[in-house]
Amino acid sequence: MSCTISLKNVCAKIGERTLFENLNLDATHKDKIALIGPNGCGKSTLLEIMAGLKAPSLGYIELFHHKISNLEEYKPFRRDVGYLFQESNDCFICPSVRDDVMFSLLSRGEDEDGASAKAEEILRELEIWHLKDEIVFNLSGGEKKLVALAGILVAKPKILLLDEPTTALDAQMQARIAAILKSLDVTQIIVSHDKEFISDVASAMYRLTKNGLEPI
């Protein structure tokens, strides 16, 4: 089956400390893969490598069978990858909900009418259209997470990278996020400590260790 993202003998270091090495992973279309591990083992670093925000110390990634040897080579594929930061505030660019959701489309050269229509569509789909004129930083934690997710999904990425998508959310909001992710027909890599959540959403689970990924 065709892979959307692969990691080949990837190694990550912080200074002299090796977080992980010899890490290999193949994710195909529709795969929903959960990554677990203790704090500090490098889960967020691994997502950042997959998102093209950091280069691996050794090894490389492939996107849609194209080898990515450096961050410059990642650029043509960046719009195909959506990255949900663990802290929702880190996702926001514009103050109002609608403007923030439109931002990625406008930055790609889409006209304002088209971007506005697509923003409305995704906000209605996620049932948060009523928040369209709110200031993002005044929202609750769950509302922020939904707006951040809307800002990613409006661009229709082929790969979703999600860092602790349910952290600090109540059970009702966790279930809502899970339902959204389960409905999406795209490759997903999910970092989470919430075993109940990932058991519900993920099709495969791996533990990140210093020597790579161990299937669970």
C-alpha cells in the first residue's frame, strides 16, 4: 500500500543526549497511529521532524515517496501536512476566530470570498460557527482546540500530526475531538498520554524508546 509518510533510520539528539535512534515508521493513507512514551522521550520532537520544523540528526523522512534530506526540500509538501500544537495558543495568528481560520488560505493566495466560504463551512462542520467573531484568546480550552483544528482542516491536509489533542479537556470535549478525528479520512499521527482516547481513535499504537518505536 502506498505510504504517505515514512521515517528511515531517524535519530534525534539534544546536545550530546540522544533522544532516539534507528527509528523507522511507515504510515499509509487512512492510518491513525498513536505514539506514547514518558515525558522527555522525544515524542514532540519526533512530530516536529515529521512536520518539517526540525531536521533529524541522522536519517531522513519520505513524503509521498519523495525523500526529504533537509528542511528546504520539505517546503513543496508543507501545505499537505497539518500540525496541531499541544498548546492551542501557539496555533493562532489572527485575533478573531474567522480571520484565524481563513489565514492559511489567504496566505496561499486564495481570494477572500473563497477563503471566507471555506472557513464558514469548516466552522459549521465542527459546530462552532457561533464563535466566528470571538477573540480566540478569550475562548475556553476546548473551544480553542476546536478553532485550532478548524484552522488546520480548512486547508484539507493529507497528513495530520497532533500533539496531545485532548490535554486539559473535559470528557465531553475529549469525546467530541475523538469523533472528529475518527471521521477524517487522512493519515494521522497522534501523540497522547490518554490511553482511552487513543484506544478509541488509533488503528495502531507504538511506544517511543531510545532505540526506536515498539509496537503495542
